[in-house]
Amino acid sequence: MHDHTDLTLRSFKAEARALRRTRAAAGADIPHSRALEMVAQRAGYRDWNTLCAAARPASSTRPRCSP
């Protein structure tokens, strides 16, 4: 079972994969890391790491934000 935070991070990662596919189809390939950064910025965060820090529960010691 996944908590809500995990599902949200999964949706951001899925959005980044979709962004990469869209860009690739238009002939503008971008790395996955750049897509994650763009998704985070669209969501109002400075970068992917900031989004992950905000999404990760304070009591969690398990890393969840790996690409």
C-alpha cells in the first residue's frame, strides 16, 4: 500500500515521462532530470529536490524522490 505522498510523487514522475515523450516527438529531446525540474517548477517549486523535501513526510527516513 502506498501513502498519498508516494502517489503524488509518482504522478509528478509520470508527468515528467510524458513531458519527455512530447518533447522527443517534437524533436527536442531533454534528459529525464530536466523534465523533473520542469515539472517541479510548474508545480511552484524551485527544483525537484525542493518538491521532494516538501512532499516527504517529516518522519520518513526512506528516500522516495529518486528519479
